[in-house]
Amino acid sequence: MRALTVIPGRADSGAVVEMPEPPAADGPILVRTLAVGVCGTDTEILAGDYGWAPDGEERLIIGHESLGEVLEAPAGSDFRRGDLVAGVVRRPDPVPCLACGAGEWDMCRNGRYTERGIKQRHGYAAERFRIEAEFLVPVDRRLGALGVLLEPASILAKAWEHIDRIGLRARWAPRSVLVTGAGPIGLLAAMMGAQRGLEVHVLARREGAQAELARALGATYYTGRIADLPFHPDVVLECTGVPALVMEATLQLAPGGICCQAGVSAGEKRICVDAGTLERRMVLGNQVLFGTVNANLRHYHAAAAALAKADRAWLGRLVTRREPLENWRAAVARQPDDIKTIIDFTL
Ligand code: BGC
């Protein structure tokens, strides 16, 4: 079968190659891939900056934002031929640590977790994959190809859940959220903020389709500097991974505010910050800055519920480009108007 692969750590090693059929060891359910989403992590892996091949193999099949159709499922499983599904990315570490042992592999404590398409496990950018039933999530038929947004949405479902849990430390009724970044992660964060009835503000680099999508949610859209914003948000969802923005956003928080860092950047980036002011504001304002990565099953289910509630026409506008597998180079090369590009295995 054809698969999009890379030699991790080696730039420009991406290639569509013939790979063996998925091994039975990957799980009893056989899925035909319909689409995989392309995200910043894939770009980093293809650039040789991130990613690990399975032990003993040279190439890694990439792709962690999946959508497929079940081809074979054992009798008695919750899945049937034809079901639309998405695969969970992370697998618990083998120890397992306390978190992984409790099904919260997204909170793995020893770093020995594996991730499909990223860390020591083949991903979903192959014509077929096998998977364990407990790591497979049903996708609402009505979502169709937009089911490929389930994995990125799961990241935000986790972020919002953790914001809520941190909020429980005291009496708290947040009114406003500032989302920094208007890529797929930023826009899905804003969508979930609007679903919670919050006043949503989105700050990004430029006007364009992203701004229209934010405004369609009822959000206010800004292209200026965080420090010039006319308000102090109760919640910040930082979705760019730009270190300076993380600092500026935290400094802009309202008292009792929570800044969630969901964006991630590769490598070292030094900036000059007034750590004194930051520390003073955070202490005197009881503020929290925290990071979040990945998602466990309950976040995938929460994400599925959020996508089911969303306006499908709006979600459809997030997917700005579909490329067939052989055009993967075009798919991963970012163009100015791209929001989410998917590799469509049905083309
Ligand atoms: C994926 C997460 C993963 C993270 C780090 C992200 O792009 O969505 O599932 O945990 O990369 O590898």
C-alpha cells in the first residue's frame, strides 16, 4: 500500500513509498483512510526537526489527524464495516505511569508514550491502517469529510477542560477569552469559546478569510498588539507558539485569569522579558500559565460533541485545500490563504 513516509531527523526525506500492509499487531480493526489533516507537527517532522521511527525501522509513516472508513471489524466489537472513524494519536507508556494507567496518556509522566505518525508508531497517512477498538473514535456521518477535524478539535477540548478544572480552584465566572492565532487550532478554540457563551476575541497577524471566520462566530478580531487591547481577558488560549505572545498574553490577563498555552514552537527561542513584572502580576493576580498537549478519549468524545453542535458550513470553510496523496509536497507547503489542508485519499 502507498504511504507518506519520512526518515525522522533527516530533512527532505519525505516520500510516498510502498509499505507492507498494516500488521495484525496494530489491532483487529482494519480501516481504509479517507483523509489526513496536515499540521505544523507534520511540517516539523518533514523538516527533520521532530519525529521518531518505530524501533528497528528507518521510515515513519506520518499523519496523525485521521479520518477513515472501517473495512473489517471483529464480530462483537462496537464498530462495523462502513463506520466513519478517527484514530487516537497517543498510546500509553509501557510502565505505565500513574496518568497512563488511568487512561490519561495525554498527561504521561515519564515521556515513554508513543504517538501514531509522530513518535515510534506508524501514522495514518497510508491507504489502510489497523487499530485497536479502544483507540478508535466513531465520527458522526453527518460530518462527512469534516471528521478529519476531530483530532485537532480534541486538543482544544482538552485545553478547555483543563481551563475549567483550574477555574474550580476558586469562585470564578469567566466572561471573555482571547485566542491568539487564527489557524485551525485558534479558530477551533474560538468556536468552543463561543459555544460556552463567552465573549470571544481573536488576535492574529492579518485580515482575510480567518478574520471572516472569527467574525462569523461573533468574535472580535484584532491584528494589533496584545498590550494595546482595550480589555483584560479572563482566559487566554495561546495558539501560535510564538514565545513573545505567550509572555504578552499572560501580562494582559485579568486578575484570576488563566493563560493556556496550546501552540508549540520548535527549538530554542530567546526573548527579553521583564520577568519581575510578570512574576508580580501573576502572584498579585492569582494568575495561571499552563501548557497542554495531546488528548485522551474523553477529549475526543467532547470534541466530537463540539463538532456535532457546530455550524457545518462554518467548519467546511476551515478546510481550504484538499490534495491527493501524490501531491503531498503541495499539501505541506503553506500558502497564504491556507487554513487547514488535507491529503484526500479518495482523490
Ligand atoms: C498532536 C498531538 C501530539 C503533539 C506532540 C500534535 O501535533 O496533535 O497529538 O501529542 O503534536 O507530538
